[in-house]
Amino acid sequence: MSLNGPVAIILAAGQGKRMKSDKAKVLHEVCGRPMIGYVVDAARGAGARTIIVVIGYASDQVLESLHDEPDILFVTQSEQLGTGHAVKICRELLADYQGPVMVLVGDEPLLRPEPLADLLARQEHDGAACLLGTAKVHDPMGFGRILRDSAGRFLRIVEERDCAPEEKAIREVNPSCYVFQLPLLWDALDQIGTSNAQHEYYLTDAPERLMAMGQKVMALNVLRADDILGVNTRQHLAQAATVMQARIQDHWMTEGVTIVDPHNTYIDGRATIGRDTVIHPFTVISGQVKIGAGCQVGPFTHLRDGTVLENDVEVGAFVEISRSHIDSGTIAHHLAYLGNASVGRDVNVGAGTITANFDGSRKNETQIGDRVRIGAGAVMIAPVAIDHDAVIGAGAVITRGKHIKSGDTVVGVPARSLSARTDDR
């Protein structure tokens, strides 16, 4: 098979027993996205044109998660024999490919594309058979250590479980970010055995084997400590989410969004926010949400997946919106639920307004036109249509299938037109 390079191999076959989950480890979410999605993005951002994902435990779940991603190939590791074995089983797929291949792990969601791109560029410039991206960390526990000679040249990687006491004190670590040159990597993998504590084929042995073959191997300290947080436990997952949330919020603040209290705000990694929008404390923005410019959101607002706020919308305390489009200038300041709703421009949504969108079997739509005024405590039992400039009285209940005409005023339970009442007299 002819593949476009550079190529990235992402190792995602492990179960992650310490997660205590039936879900594949790489599918646990960080700020709304599976971990492996971030790694795929980092590989693409670094320049990878073809991505191979090695799957194993709960492979169907991983396939389903990535089925919409272009240029991804899958290889199944049926038996967990180590990282070296996981890479080696990609050999047939890469038989005709000669060039650089990144090898990454799928449980490091904080990887950024920039240091990976640096590794690819250095590998091309220096012609090395292997480049390792390393990081210096305060607490190296859990990582393989980078051993160097007195001149600072790379010697080898020692896995923590195989470290001598003095080696455990080394703070430069191997976070499993490599660039290898093919086909040289295959020759090195052919020489790797299982004489280690786990009786597995370690990919970490490949750089030392390449050096023994007379090939150039370099270890470059290009990664930050917060890039390399691997997720092996639920505690690690929470730590990764904290770092990712800070990055997401920093990005939007750089883009001109005000976040009044970052520590008490949650923004999904898939959300987008326009400039001069203000996010007040205790706001939760989850899923694919689009917020326009100049909006006011919160405090205590929950915007759920599929919500679009156009420019200059104001949504306030204890307002929840799901799968709805809210046009510009509309206000819902407090205590409202809008689900599966299309709301026009300059609408006033009174306190306690509810769109009762679920009939027990499916979600139904509510359509609200421009400049509609909705009084406090109104309930709309979807499907409902309210034309522009209508007025809904406080406490009114608009029953299923109702169509309120333009400029009409309705009140009561069930809601009736005031003009109709006048005609009745």
C-alpha cells in the first residue's frame, strides 16, 4: 500500500485496568472529547498525513469513535505483547513506505503539535534514525528515564520498573514521543527480546539497538511537563482535564472573551465563542456549542450540545438551553429551559419559561418568532409555533400543536387569545 508521509502510529490497544472501566482507556473524555481525539489532532497538526491506530481492548469502541476521521488506518493487536510488538505489527501496512514515522501513545491527551513538528523537522535536518522527545519533570514516577553520558549524549532509556536506585532520581523522562526512520526501525525491532521485568517487547529498546547498529539517535528536550501527563487512573483523568480546561479558557481569553472566574467555569473543547462575550461564574458549556460576539452568559447557565447563540444574546441565572438556536438580541435572564427551540431576534423570555419538548417518545420543536414577549412561568408544550410580535401572558400554557398568530396576545390555561375572548363577549 502506498502511503503519504509523514506517518504517525498511535498506540491505543491497552485496557487500562486501573481505570476500572469497560470502556477503552483512550476513549475516556477530557473536556468533552475522547483522549485519542486530542492525540490524533496533535499528530495531524505536526504534519502527519497518514495515521495508523493500533487497537486491541474494546476495539469496536475505538473504531466507532474515529470512524469519521479521514486518513486513519487500523491495526489490531490481538495479544498484548508490549509496545515494540504493537509497532511491529504495522510492518506489513508500511512495507512500501520509507520515511519518518512518529510513534505516540493514545493516553496522552495534552500533547501539543508544536513539539512534535519540531521533532519531525530535526529528524529531516539531521538524518537521525531516531529522535526522542523528552521532558524534565519534578516527579518522574511512572516514566522511563533518559540516560546520557558525561557529554550529554543519549545512551538509552530505562523503564522505571527496571531502574537502579540512582537511575530513579533522574528527572529527564521518556513520554513515548518518537520519530523513527523507516525501514531502519524494523531492523531494530527484529533484535528486541523480552528479557525485562514484564517479559514484553519494549519499544524503548529500539533507540539503543539503532545506536548499536551505528545509527544516529538523539534525545531532544522539547516537551513541557504539562504535555506528557499520561492517563492511567481516574485521578490522572481529572488532572488532565484541569490542564486542558485551563488551555481552553486561555485560548478564548486570548481571542477576546472575558471569563470572570475561570476556576468556576467549564467550557467544552468543541465550543466556539465570539469576541467581547462575557462568561460569568458557574457557567457550564458542554458539547458543540456556538456563542456569538457580545453575548452575556451566566452566572449558573448551562448551554448544552447543539446550542447556538447569535450575537448580543443574554442568558442568565439558572437558564438551560439544549439543541436550540437563539437569534441576536434575545434575552433569557433567569430560570428558563429552552430545548429543541428556534427563537427569533429580540425575544424576551420571562422567568420560569419552559419548552416542554419531550412527549415520552421523541423531542419536539418550539418555534418562536422575532420580538415575541413571553411572560413569567409560561409553558409551551411542543410542537408549538409562535409568530413574530406575539405576547404570551404570565403562567400561560400553550398546548401541543398550537399556532399563535403574529401580534396576538394569549393568556390562561390552556392559553387562549385575548382577541378571541373579546369577540366572545
